Amino acid sequence: MFEKLKQIKDLRAQAKTMQNALSGESASVEKNGVKITINGNLEITELTIAEGAGAATVKDAANEAIKKVQKIIAQKMQDMGGLKNFGL
């Protein structure tokens, strides 16, 4: 039982390490007067909307930025050894 608790503690430590590494990543997209930056935690860290930019442009730029940062996260996770380090 104590071995399982140790494994859980190790997994939490590995997850925290990976989360910290990923939070430093970000991706930006500029599109038709909209600039959006999203970090590795998928939080918007910067949003600039020019006058006249429509909601559809904001949505498209946000979706593009999310996809971009997801690719960065996937590559970073692969470089860090992927999920095999988590026993999955």
C-alpha cells in the first residue's frame, strides 16, 4: 500500500514538473486586426482587437492560437518522454 502512495506522489511531482515546463510556452496569432497570445496552460495572455474587427475574426484567431499552442505542447511532451513517464 505504501508503494502505491509513493507512486502517486511521484506521478504528482512529474505532472507538476511537466505543467511548469508547459506553462512557459506560448503561441501568438495576428489576423485581420486581432492579435491573441495563449500560454501553455491555454490561458489568453494578450488580446488586442482593432476597431472594426468582427467576432468571427476574434473566434478564428483564438482557435488558430489554441491549435498552435497545442502542437507546441504535444511536441514538448514528446520531448520530455511523453506519457510513458506517468505509467500510462
